[in-house]
Amino acid sequence: MRKSALIKVVLLTGLYMFVFMIPPAVAQEIIINEKGEIIQHTGQGDINWSRGIISAVGYADPNQPIYAQQVAAAADARANLLTVLGDLHIKRGITVEKGKLTRDINIQTIEGVLSGSFLGEPKRASNGMLSVIAYKHISADLISALMPTKYFEPEPGETTYTPASPAIQPEKPAEQNYTGLIIDAKGLDVVPSLGFSVLVEDSKEVLYAPSTVDRMSVINNRGMAGYASSIDDAKKNPRVGKNPMVVKAIKPGPWPTSLYISKQDAARIYNANLENSFLKNLRVVIVCGSKA
């Protein structure tokens, strides 16, 4: 092999390793803003998981007519929305960018959905450039485009949780009327996703995952879970109703978008869910973010 060809192969191999072997935590800075909202910060913009909004900023060269600046900044912001969306997690191990690479997600459909984004007021930066922010709700049509049917199939080796035999006795009647579930994962470095997974300790059983729910329900409910920065804020979320059960995650799962709960809590949730089907109805909120 010629020396120049060998150098080219080495460079391409290094690039491949850099692009495809980046650890999952890269470009996943999760912060809590001044309003207590869960924000996934990326280089081009943000994903506000508490409000369900994606945003990206665009700029325009000031050396052109003002109308041309506004058009250029808006086009740049909407193009950057697609970049920000690439970092959004769909389910365990799958981001939008990975779904595009594997062709599970149709890029033309996504671009069509993002064309319906709305724009903030243009602002003039200190360097003279015009900037504008584009916003897009994580809407039903966007989730439908991001979550094909195959994403709801069980993972290899995955089984759905059922209590060990003999069956665990249900809790006393006064504690059975739960309207939802709050899982406290504060400090565990979990990353929000459209299809969050709740696993049972010391097993491959899932209590709650894309394979356990209905695709249309996920689409219509804007994802499998809501996200909050505190238990108090989670209890205010209409998603979990007036009397949610609160449990604490014991450790992160195998992917940033998953977590483990104890066997005891899994049994409690399973039995309570038999009464009100809050898991089937996606009445779940995850509390995440760094500990104070």
C-alpha cells in the first residue's frame, strides 16, 4: 500500500472512531434553569424537557438589508433546530441522530415538521449581528416521526416484570388509590428521553419501557414521562394526578435514559397499578438533575 493511501486510511479510521465511539454522556449537559426547569443544553440550542420545547439560535451577517438579515437569521435558526434535535434521546441507546444514520427516521419528514417552528423577536448582538431564536414544541406529529413502530419492540433479553411467586400482597386499601408515579432520580445523571425505561434491580426485567406501552398513547401524551427538578414540582404536574406514588431510584440503568428501582418498590408499583393503570396511561414523572 502506498504511504499516502495508508495515511488516508489511518485518518478515516480515526474519524470513524471519533464519531461513532463517543461516550453517551457527551453533548448531554443537563441543567436546571432559574425556573426549576430541566434543560438539556447542546452547542446550538436547548431542549426544555419540563415544557417540551426545543430551541435554537440563528445569526445573520449585518452587511445586508434588514429584511435579508431577518430572513437569513430565521433560516439559520431553523437549520440549527435540526442539529439540536439530533441530540434528543428517543429510547435506550438511540438519539435522533442515530435514528437518522440507521434510516429508522425519515429526515424529510422531520424537516417538514420543523418547518412549523415559530420565531422569537429578532435581537441585535454586541458584535452587530442579528440573532433570532426558533422554537418547536415536542408535539404529537414530531414524536410520531421520531418513534417508528420498531422502537416499541422489546430489547434483546428484555422481559416484562411480574412479581415473584407467591404473589406479593397488595398494599392496604388506603394506599391503593394512586393516580400516578413519581420516581426520584436526583443526582443519578439520568438523561430525559421520549421513551424512558424503568428496570428492576438484579434482573433484565422492565417495569416501564417502550415495549410495555402503546405507541399512540406515547404520541398523544408527548412522551412516556414528564420531567421535573424536584418532588414538589413533580407533584404539581397534572400528569401524575392528585395522589401520586413516590419512589426513589437506586442507581442509573445501562443507558443514560434508564434507571433501576428496588424489587420492593417494583412490587408496590405493580400492585398499585392494577387498580388505576397509571403506567398504561403514562402518568409518570421523573425527578432528575444534580443534587443541590
